[in-house]
Amino acid sequence: MPTPESHRTSRPSMTTFLAQLTDLHIREPGRLTYRRIDTAQYLERTVQSVQALPQPPHALVITGDLTDFGRPAEYAHLRSLLAPLGTLPIYLLPGNHDDRDALRTAFPEHTWLRSEGFIQYAVDIGDLRLIALDTVVPGHSEGALCEERLQWLELQLTASEGRPVVIAMHHPPFETLIGHMDKIGLLQGAQALEDLVRRHPNVQRVICGHLHRSIQVAFGGTVAMTSPAPAHQVCLDLAPDAASAWTLEPPGFMLHALPHGGRLVSHAVASGQFDGPHPFWDADGRLID
């Protein structure tokens, strides 16, 4: 049987590929999320899908809710589930389900997690500058960007002037019209963030988690977006009083591609195994009828 790597093609010359996963909600081994979802099994499939991409990514960023309760055993399980990715650089962000200290303890070799305070950092991935922004309010589901975090971001953006930038964060800085999620969205600092992004036109994308869906909106002269999750998705119901509920719609993740000197292109990728690929054209170059 062919391995995932056996059908890969080479990366387009000078194109940077960044994969994004989010909202893994990993439990301790043998525990089900919401007593129904084996999120570990779904993450295993997603890792295999990342490995099977025709163009291997240069790095992976995971934008929060790495675990379900922020427990040490959950982070240990997460480590084992990500291990098959080998030497692929992995950048982690906390979500509202996470615990900063437990995350740092579980991944001590990830020096960019810092020893204390907010988990914020900036790293270079090919032509791309990834700036990770911490939106967590400990003990609360909603997110916030205080003055300290925004000032740090402004310093990073000033230092990155002229370089393509992607800002990664957990809570999306925009209304999604999914009422119960907007009540626990980024409740502080969203407008200040948009004003800041507008002053830095080299920001090519603001990528987020939290929503378990693919959602895009114009934001500060660029695009802000959320990603689907590897397991459960938040139900699509735009009624203001819609129930807080999840569904097992097809899982997925994002692949962001930056051609050298070009604009960032973001692709939603379904995770799992599917029939195909099959050709459109026959051996004589005719469209198959």
C-alpha cells in the first residue's frame, strides 16, 4: 500500500505553506468529549491528512482549544497524537479550554511558549511572519485583548514592516451571527485590533479558531477567518436565540499558501479518506463522457 508521502509532489518554488488546525478538544486516553466524541481518533485522521497533502507544509499552527479541560493527562495525550508529524515545526496557541501553565509544562522544548504571562510569539516560516496572539481570559469562555497584548502586537507589526504577516489567535475578532458563540467571542479589543491591522497593510490574514466552522469576513483591510475543526463543528444556525449545539459535519482544517511576492491563498481541506483522485480527461485528451 502506498504511504501518504509516496504520492507527494514537490512544493512550488518559493511558496510557503502553513497548515492550520484548531479546536482539537483532546481528552485523556479513553475519555470521550461530551461523552460522545472520540476527538483523539479524529485528530489521528487529521494528522494523516496533513501528512498526505501533495505539498508538505513548512509548519503547522494550532489555534487553541488544544484540550478539553487543560489537564496534564490531556496534554500528554496530545503530545502522543502529534508525534507522527515528526520534525514538522508545530506552533501552539491556548484557547478558552486550555491552561497556559499545563501547556508550557507539557511542551517544555517549545521555548516560544515563554516561562510566564501571555503565550505570544512571532516566528518566521519561509517568506511568512507568523504572529501568535493570546486572547484567553482564564476561567472564562470569552476572549479579550487588553492594552498590554495590543501594545505587544503593535511592536511586532512595526518590526515586521514590509513582510507578509499572518496573525493567529483563538477568539475571532468579529461577529459570526451564531448568537451563542458571539456571546463568548472576543468581547474586548476587537475594534482596537482592527484599527491596528488597518495601519499595517502587510497583514495578509487574521486566522482564528473557536467557531469550529469556516467563516470569512473583511477586517481591517484584509481577511479575518475561522477554521473548521478536526472533529465536531458548531451547528450553523443564525437565529439570535439558536441553541448551543454541535454536529458531526465533515471535519477539516486550513492550508494557507503564500507564493513568493504574491498574496496569501487559504484553502479549506476536508480531513479523512475519500474516493479519488479521478481524471477529468481520457487518455486521448477528451473530456470523459
